[in-house]
Amino acid sequence: MAIMNVNPTRMQLTKLKKQLTTAVRGHKMLKDKRDELMRRFIDLVQENKRLRDKVEREIALCNAHFVNASAVMSKESLDASLMSPKQQVSLNVSQKNVMSVNIPEFTAESRTANEGDIFPYGFAFTSFELDDAVMSLNDLLPDLIRLAEIEKSCELMSAEIEKTRRRVNSLEHVMIPRYQETIKYIAMKLEENDRSSRTRLMKVKDMLLEKTYNYSSK
């Protein structure tokens, strides 16, 4: 591991020790964040699988109802029955912050509260199979909206997990070892300098003693 290009001084040593402490603390926080994100992501993936299976079954049921309706009604009558819808649904989008990830929240709101407005036709000239098809589509809508919300949340959370994982690995395998190696190098340099200084001082002392008193410590 390459050390940092810094001057081996005590001030720099103190600074690097503080930075190492911060890096270690940040590494722990990021690991905790990654683990919590993973836990929530797995919960969402499991809910996504369960809901997708349910939606696929409901879509198949809707298709079956429409096939039955088209079997007893002419194409022209079926198209005319669905041409002028009474009900309108608006989708409100908001965000919720989960571990620094802004995941979406979708809320559907109907224009009217009358449940009968989902049928855009009168019942006199249509079949009950068409009623079943329209009702099944209406029942399917909340699950479709929730599925879209979960899948987008999974996508955003997956990207954040990958970004956090890269940061954790960078700190664990690059930054923290580099700080440790640099601190070790500076400490060794300072110790070496201290030994050199003591040796020089002892030599100067011996020279002064010898010069002044003709005394040698040898």
C-alpha cells in the first residue's frame, strides 16, 4: 500500500490520526447503512415478487372476462360501451426518504366517489361479462400502482446500495490502510530523527567536555 505524499512532522501525524479516526467512524456508519439498506431492499424484493404474481393472476382474470364479453357482444357494441368513460383517476406522486434514498409514493384519487361511475355504459344492452371485466380492472388498479411504486423503489435502493458498497470498500481497502501505513511511516521517521538528534547531542556534549576539561566519556 502506497503511503501519502506528506511531510513527516508531528503536526502532520496528529492530523492524520484525526483523519483516520474520522475514516474509521465513517466506515462503520456506511457499513451500518449498507446493511440496513440491504435488509429493506430484500423486504421490498419479496413484496415485489408476491405482488407481481398476484397482478399477473388478476390480469389473466381480466383478460378472461373481456374474452367472455367479446364472445357474447359484437365488437361494435363493445367498443361503443367503453368509448365514453365517466370516471377519471389521477395519480399523485410524493417522496419518502429511506436511509438517504428518496423513494416514490403513488396515491390514486378518483374524480368522484360513486362506485357506479366505473361503468361508462348503461346495463340494458351490455352483458354481465363486461361488468365483471370492468370491475376486475378497477380492483386491479391499486395493486398495479403499488407494484410500480415498489419496483421503482427497488431500482433506486439498488443504486444506493451499490454506491454505498463502493464507498465502504474504498475506505476499508484503500483509504484506511493508506492512513495506517502513512502514520506508521511518519512515526518511524520521527523516532529515527529523535535517535539522530540524541546521537548528535551526545557527540556535541563529548566534544565540549573534551575541549573544556580534556575529558572524554569513552
